[in-house]
Amino acid sequence: MHNVTTIEKEPYVFYSSSVLAAIAAIVTLNPAIAAFSIMLILAGAIIHSYGRIINNLLISKSAIIEIYNGYKLHPSLNSAVRHDGNLYSSVSVAEMPNTHAAANMDLRKLAENSPFPFEVALRIEEMDKQKFIEPLETKKKRKEILLSRLTSRNSPKALELSRAISILEDEVSSIASSPSILHMKLMLRTFSVSESEYSAAKESAENMKALASRVSSLTGSDIHVIRGEEIFSAGVL
């Protein structure tokens, strides 16, 4: 069995190694060590960015089996399948990030025009506040640098920068002091049961494709059909 969290932990080994190599390069001023540290940083970034893609490719082209909560990721990467007695249960998942468009969706009309079972759920997750603070801090730092280069702090440009810095400081303070930042998205789930694993996986995937198309046409919003191991982290299994 392949652990679904393994691929996510590996990049940190590269990052820690690259940091140590970078420190060594600074201390020794050795260009060879500096080049090696850059290679490690790039390798860590590539694994972090493409780790899931590589992992999904391995799953679809090999005998690796990912299991979560009794479900196995099907090699097609479009569904997760669970064996229950003589039957196979398959689940396919999609998400609708635009909850404002979802509020105007006619669920009754959607259900009447869908000849297969499906589920709609609202998922609320807490976001990392630091992800919102860091861009603001970067903008603030840039404006502080521009302000420090001005000869007069009373010039119109200096006053404009000072006001912008003050606004950014207030935004950072507001986010930092807030209890939490919540993100909502609409989750769609189609499922099927069959005596054949292949048939169950194919049916739930095809139903999801049809459902996503209908929801997109009703709301005018893009629907993201989830594939690969991200199905396990979607929070619907």
C-alpha cells in the first residue's frame, strides 16, 4: 500500500538540504558549493510542484495502489473505488470554487434533468492567514524602499507612499487579528455500484462529466473535476 502523504513530505528534505548548502556556500564563498545549492533548490521546487503529477503517473502506469478510508484510487485517476462484498462502489468528485454562482443554481431543475444519483455539499475550510499576509508585507516593503530613496518626506510622492504603507499596515493588522479566514466551495459527488470494478469506475466518471457540464451551463461557472490522489483530500470520502 502506498501512503498518500509520502509524496508530500519528500520536498522538505530537499529544502532543508538546499538551505544548509546555501549557508555553506555563503560561509566558504565556494562557487562550486553555491552551484550545488542552487541545483538542490531547483530540485526541491520541481518535486514540490510536480510531485502529485509524477505520483499520479506512477499510479496510472504501475501496480501502485493508493488506499484511503477503504477506497482505492482507480488507474484511470477519475474515481476512487471500494470493494464491498460482491460489489464495487465508485465515487467521482468535482468542485465549484465560485459559491456566488452556486447560490443561483436551481437544484430541483438539476436533479430532474439528471438520470443518475449525485450529491451536492458545501465545504468550508480554514485558510492559512500567512498566505494573505505575505503578499501585503512584500508590497509594504517595496513601498518603504521607494520612500527611503526620496530626498524629501514632504513631497507629494512621499506622502502618497506613506499613505499606501499605512493602508497596508492596517490590512496586515486586520488579517493577523482576525480569528480565522474561511473559504467556501461547492463539492459535487457522483457514485455508482457494480459487480465490475471497471464498470463502476467508468459509470461514476461519466456521470460526473455529465453533471459538471450541466452545472456549468446552469451557473456559467467553471467546474473543476478532481483527478488523482486529490480525490482523497477533497473531503467527501
